[in-house]
Amino acid sequence: MSLETPVGNRESSLVKSLRARLNKGDSWLTYDLGRLFSADKLREDAIDQLEERLLLADAGVDATNWLTERLGYDLRAGRIKTEVQLRAALRKALLDLLLPVAKPLDFPAYIKPYVMFVAGVNGVGKTTTIGKLATRLKRDGKTVMIAAGDTFRAAAVEQLETWATRAGVPLISQGAGADSASVIYDAVSAAKARGADVLIADTAGRLHTQIHLMDELRKIKRVVQKLDPFAPHEVMLVVDATTGQNALNQALQFHEAIGLTGVTLTKLDGSAKGGVLLAIARRLALPVRFIGLGEGIDDLAPFDAVNFVDALVGDDA
Amino acid sequence: MFENLSSRLTRTLDALRGAGRLTEDQVNTAARELRMALLEADVALPVVRDFVDQVKARAVGAEVTQSLTPGQALLRIVQQELTATLGGKSEALNLRTQPPAVLLMCGLQGSGKTTTTGKLALRLREVDKKKVIVVSCDVYRPAAIEQLKIVARNVEVEWFESQAGQDPVVIAKSALEYAKKQYADVLIVDTAGRTAIDETMMQEIAALHAALNPIETLFVVDSMTGQDAANTAKAFADRLPLTGVILTKTDGDARGGAALSVRHVTGKPVKFIGVGEKSAALEVFHPDRIAARILGQGDMLGLIEETTRKVDADEALRLANKLKSKKSFDLADYREQMQQMQKMGGLDSLLEKLPGGAKLQAQVQKAQPEREIKRAIAIINSMTRQERRYPDLIKASRKRRIALGAGLEVQDVNKLMRQFDQTREMMKKMQGGGMAKMMRSLAGKLPPGMMGPPR
């Protein structure tokens, strides 16, 4: 586990580095794709094999059925005869699924400060994501501020402080036990006063079934809207890639409470395949903003459907 | 969002009614449904396969007793198998060693190790009366050590100091040394979250294990984990001799299929489940309850247990006797009834344990039953004793006075009176053996065993 990872964010090497980071170079979807063919013909159980891989990756029954039905249709129509064609068909199907949700975060110049809420269930990596995101935005030349809205969990503020120092951005906090809404309200007014470009507000992790905690989120939003009726401009849900089908419930409940505008998927560097991304793309029309690939400060990449799909359906995987 | 297994099985199988035994055809049809339901509950695919085979083998030819439909019969087999696979009965922590008994916590990032460490420490201190020391070997995540320090202070157990930048193994060794000197009963060692494919980190935890020789090595896993639960658990079990599993965040609405995957892959019992953010929110694991949850049937047993604990049995009996002895049910009785309901912690905590409760809960929340009950009690409190005994006395002018006394409107008083009238009607019907009749007709509709042994 290295804290400082060299960045290889040149466009050309991005796919390669993404591939290397996603499951340590092991493409769960297309490894030994050639084995699905025998004597240049697609084996009978090829679709079943793919179905199994998708299910194993947490893609869920719905997204899996959708993908396999599509491939099955192409297969019966005689459009898939070789490995290359299968790869192309898979690639196309995945792109159809993921392109519509690959909308990067955009910071229009006329919104200042751009207020961002980061929410999610416990332990998905909200604070870490904020640290990485602040670093990234600062490098892009933006003035960034962070609000320590997680006043509940022990040492959450200290954790965010460490990240703020690493990123070199100011942190607004009132310490543990303070009212989350009040911290974030303060931070938004401070960001206004200082003319910051972006304010990222951390919130305490909460299970989406805890009604009073979801009400607290609503309250934070209400309070901040006193300062800026259009805030928050982005409400980002952070989802752990190891999560199973419950991710959909999380997204629905959080959306109902505060209206999500984006999703970030973390911990894609583990052995979890993050296929839940496909389930999310299939079921919710929520833009996927970033993917988290490790604990280092640079291990956050904007979600790019083409790169992501290429990393999954590589030609040499 | 997901159709629960019982309705799935009932729908597919009950069309094929009539046979005295489950046929192979029926079982195969049902196997597909079972597979889907388990996958949707996040049970890992290889585990699903093994489990479905296991059920198939037992189900074909199984007798369908008269009172059951084929769907119910199969569901029962599934439930029994699931409970058996999950471990049959709950297992306690093993502390039978020369003190200090060392507990080593391990798991993925964000699974809840530090929070669980605090909960375990509290439980050991309060319930088992042990002297507990906790130490954090997480030198990586910012403020992880600080977090354990705060958690330890909250649950009032001793915290052994460690610092970022120290070698985890060195920390562990000195903590163990210290625990021995202090004659501590238990030392809980919290570690950094790690992915199973991070070789360096896996070597580190193996080294920690070797240095500590813990009596319990507990794998902490998030109940929302998907398919990866099986792989990760296996990878950890390959490197460490795990002795138990703790399932966290079960207060969410995840089905908790991870519990089945982890249990099946490691063969180690789930010992505790985390049920909330508070330090006391750690419960002993009951396989049958998680089995019901994976199948989407709700935690009926937990519900019954909670109800019996909270309802004042004497009070309830007194109320019942009073109702029997008296001809009329008056407003004072009505108030007592509502006070009982309040004591049960309101509908909220009950609903969350019922099948599909989470959804209901959200709807009920809008109606705010809690507030309604509080208001009703306030209204009755504003009446004279005479009025409570003879509700028919209450006419317009009295209603105005009562409303004023309760700080509400006359409409609210009217509403309460209407509700009271309805309840009274029901009470009348229930008198004279009506209750027993109602229970008997209900018993026929409930699955066997749920009514409990006759008292």
C-alpha cells in the first residue's frame, strides 16, 4: 500500500494503467475468452459462461439478463462467429450500457462556489474520496475548500484534516459532536466570502434505512439553500465496489432523500469486480463521476466509459 | 424491490398441487427460482450452486403433508438447510486460555473493524466482566488510531498507545507485553483494512498473527458485500486460521447473503452481528434469523422476543381481566392500551423486523403514528374522570374545553372519539370467547411452529 503513487495519466497509457489497477490486470469478464470457442465455433455454453461471470461480478440478475439476451440475439442472427466478433459485440453492448452514464463532473464558471455534497453508507470511502478529489481539483487550478460534515464518527474530523493537509486545501470544521448542518452552512458562507471555486462537504456515513439520519441530510440541504437556493450543485453518492445488490437500494433511498446527481465507485482495486456499476447503469439514470482505485492520493480517475470498457474487454486480456 | 422467496416458490409450485410428494420436475422448477433469489440476496454463485444441489437432493421425494402446499413444503426444507448451513446454533467467543486472551480483528477497508472492536470491548467489559485493553495496528489510514482512542474512551476500556509510522508487529508485541503486566483478561487488536490481493499487507497480518498467537481471529465483513465476500473470505482464511466471523451493518436492508457465503467458504461460525452505530449495538448471531432474512421473510423471532420483553405482562393481564370483568370499555382503558403501545417502542422498531418492513416503515413514518398516540393520550388526559368513564357525556361544549386543555382542535377530539368508538365495537365482539375463536382461525393461516408451544 503506497501513499504516493506515480501518475500515468497520459491518455495513451490510461487504459493500460486502468487495466493494471482494475483487479490487478485480471479482466474478470474476458480472461481466456478464446476458451469459449472450440474449433473456431462458439461453444454452446458460451453465453452461460458469460452470464456466470457477470453474476460473479455483482452485475445483478437484471443487467446480466439484459446483456446475455442481447448477445444471444446477435449469436442466433449469426453475427458472432469468431472471438474478435464476440469481443466487439460485448464491447458494443457494454458501451450502450455505460456511455449514457459517463458524464464527467463539470464546474461552470458562473457557479461560485460550486457546492458538492458527498454522501453514502458507512465505510464506503467518502473521506478518502474527498481527499483525492480535492487534490485533483486543486491541481486543475481551482480553489477548493472542504467542510467536515461528519461530526458523528470518532476521529472523522481528524481523518479529513490529514487529507486536507495532504491536498493543501483549507478545512472548515467545528469538531466532533457539532451539528452537521451548521458546519456545512458555515463552510458555504466561508467559501462565498473567500471566493472559493468549489466547496466539498463531507457527511457522516449513514445506512439508508435510518430515517432520522436521512432526515438530517434533508435538513443540511434545506439549510444550505438559505445561502444559495441552487445549492448543492452536486450530490455525489459514494458506493463501495464490493457492495452487492444493496447498492441499488442505497442509491434509491439517498435519491429520495436529497436527490442524487452523481455516483462514485470506490475500491475497484480490490478483488471485487465492481459489476454493480452495470447494475446501477441499467437501473438508474445517474451519471457515474469517478472511480477509486486505491488509497493513494492520486488513485481517483474520472469515469470514462470507453476506457473502462476497453480495460474490461481488452484484446490481450 | 425483490420478490421474496416464499412468494416466488409459492407462485411457481402451487400450480402443481395435488401430489403427495415433491416430484423431480417440481424441484427443478423451484431450483431456478431459488437460485435467482439467492443471487439477489448476494449469496456467492459457487455457494448458491452447492446449496441448490443440497436442497434438491433433500427435496426430491420429500413428503408434502396435508396442511402444506408444495411451495410451503419446499420453503421449509430450504429454511432448514439454510439454518443448518449457517451453523445451526449461535456460538460464543472462546476466551478459554491463559489470560490475556488475544482477539485479532481483520477484514477489508470500511467493513467496520474499529467500530466492532469498541462494541466487543464494551460487551466483554459489561456482560462478561472482563478487563479489556484495545490497541490499533492501523498505521496507514489517517486518524485510525485516534478513532480507536475515542471509541475506547466512550466504552470505558483501556487504550494502548500506538502511533502512525510504527511497525504494526512491534506495536502488537509491546501491547501484548503490557496486557500481561496489567493482568488484563482480553486484548483486542484492531488492524488496518486490507484487500486480499495486496500481498504485502497480507504478509503483515500473517506476521501479526504469528506474533500474537490469538485465541480468536475474527473476520469482519460488511453484510452488504456482494459476490466478492466468498473470494475475500477464502483469501483471508488461506492466510490466517480464522476462528469466527462478525457480520456488520445488518441494520440496513441488505439481505445478508454474505453471511452464507462466508460461512460456507470458511466453515467458521458467525459469532456476532453489528446492528447499529451505537456501542451497544452488537448482538449474538442467530442462524435461523439470518436464514429468514436471506429468504426475505423478516425477523419474526426477533420481533416476538422484543415484544415479550417490552410489554409489561402483568399490566397486560390486568387490562385483559378488567375488560373481561367489566361490561364496557371506557376511555381510561383506551388510554392504557395506547400507553402499552408507546412502551413497545412504537411501530417503527416493530415494522423493521417484519417482512418488507422497510418499505412499510417509510409509509408509516409519513403518518407519524407516534405523534398520533401522544396526542390521543393528551386529549384523554384533559378529560374529567367522569367523562372517561361515560364517554357519551362528551358533547360540543365539553369537547371545546378538552381541545383547549390538550392544546388541539375540536376536530382532533372528534377524531379520537370516532377511533375510540371503533375500538369499543371491536372489544365487544371479542368478548364472550370471541378472542379464542379469532386466534383459532388465525392459527390455521400461520406456518406451523410459529404459534409456539401451547402454554
